[in-house]
Amino acid sequence: MRLTLAAIAFVVFFFVGHADAKPFTVMAYNTENFFDTIHDPASDDFTWLPMATKEDMADHDEECQKIIGEFYIQQCLNLDWNKKIYKKKIQAVSRVIKSFDASGRGPDVVILEEIENKKVLNDLVSLGFANSGYKHAILLEGDDSRGIDVAILSRYPVVRQKRHPIIVNGEKLNTRGILEIELKVNELKVVIFGNHWPSQQNPMAERMASAKLLNELAHAISADLVLAVGDFNTIRTDNPMPFQKLKGLKDAEAEARKVSKNLMPGTHYFKQKWESLDKIFVMANKKVLPMWTEFEIIARPFMMQIEDKGPIPVRFDAASGKGFSDHLPVGMKFIIP
């Protein structure tokens, strides 16, 4: 309690000394297979198409057979990912984001993973966020063979945007890369790195290379606030541990747990085990106050289902259009003068 009271006292002191200070809020959310209904020849989106489109494609079934796992092969062959289901996915994702706080508008900035393209991002804004103020929607196409990318929605102006590919042994990986966004927030420079690192099915070297690149990028810039957010696909038993390469970047979840913050056990539940794949790392200077007690693993009741060991995320069911994602989003509040 002492730590919590101290934090509250510091916030009050900060606001008194900075009359114009205001909250700045950020969320990261892996939306899980957020595809449109249109075939993109440059990506492996054969699962996420309407049945009518699949039936008209001469090579569709052949492409499905290339997928690893019988369940995923059958899903590719038989799932009818039509406009009705697509719109339900949009409403599901927007509902989660708008639940960030009581305003119902969502946070100031949202980093999204597993977004197929700019059309999906624009549809999300136009159909899911009327009057939410997300005037800036950025997605830079990456190298992932599935065609999924990292994107950002922001109420604040985007000054600069760049995507950094992941290089291992001189070769560019077929993965998302790191999205770098510079924002102007109340005259301050805020830089956010959006991440979706290679999954646990990929070699450890790929996540280590991602961590090395992120650390280099974070230390190569001068900003009032640097954030690294997204799905890092790193589990607590990884050895070597990629996060050890992140110097000066504080894990907001770890800091929140130090002040006895009551959090969910993780952001992703797989094989009856929780892991915190989704993170917010913070590098701040004296102008910005990271509010560790305001970090949250967002798990609203409507997003969860009760199992023997407690609530777990309700995945989006592509057949019924119900559910949300296999990941829980993370969010945090900062004080910006």
C-alpha cells in the first residue's frame, strides 16, 4: 500500500507542477488472423476467403495441402470467410479496443498485429471506430509469407514512419519486421516500435536478431518517450533470453507486479499454460511519467470463458463469427506535460 500511496502522491505532485499535463494511453493487441475477403496473390491467404472465391480458384485445394497440420488444411478447404464474418471480426476487434477505459473511445494509440493490409485497417476505422478520432492509420507491408503485418492507429500526428526488416546471417527473414513510428504528442517526441517477432516455431536466432535490432533502434534515437510494444513471442524459459539484449527498456508488466498490481497471469494461454507474449517496454526521460500502476493486461468479462483453471481468452470462431482473439491486449497510461 505504501508504494501505491507514494505513486499517487507523485502523480498529484506532477499534475500540480504541470498544469497542462494530460494522460497519454497506449494499447497493443494481436488480433489473430485479421484478413479481408479478397485474395492477395502476394500472400498465403487461402484460408481466409469466401467459399465462392475458393471454388473459382483452380489451385486453391492444392495450396491448402501445403499447410502443416490436418486441422489447418481442413480449415483452409472448408472455411467460408465471407463479408458477414469479416464484419463480425471488425466489430469484435473494435469492441475490445473501445473497452480500454470508460470513455468507450479506445486509447490514444493502438499497435495491432496480424493485420493483413491497409484495407483491413481502414475498414476497422470506418466500420468500428466512428467518432473515435483515429485520424492516422499506418501499415507498411512487410515480408511475412502469410501476409500479416504490424499496424498503428493514432489520434496524434505521425511525423515519421519506417519498417525495419529482420536480418539473420545476411539474409532478410520472411517475417513482419519492426514498425517505427514517430508521433508528436503535446510538443513532445514519442517514438513507438511495433513488434511481432517470429513465433516459437521458428529458430531462437530469429528472435535474438529481432531483440538485437530493437535495442539498436531504441538507442539510436533521441526522444522524450520510447516504447517497444507488441507480440514478442518470447516465453519465460527461452535460453538464451532475447529480452536480455534490451538495455534500458523496462518491462511494464514486471514493474507493475513490483507494486503489487493485480494482473492476469499472462496474455496468451496455450496447452494449459500462460505466457506473457505481449509486452510494453518503456524508455522514458524526466519529462514523461510511466504510471506502472496503470499498466493492464486487458481481460474484460465478455472476452473470457471460464475453464477449470480460471478464465481464458475466447478465440474468434471463424465459422460462427463469435469470440475475439487468442491473445489478450496490454495497455498503459503515461503522463505527458
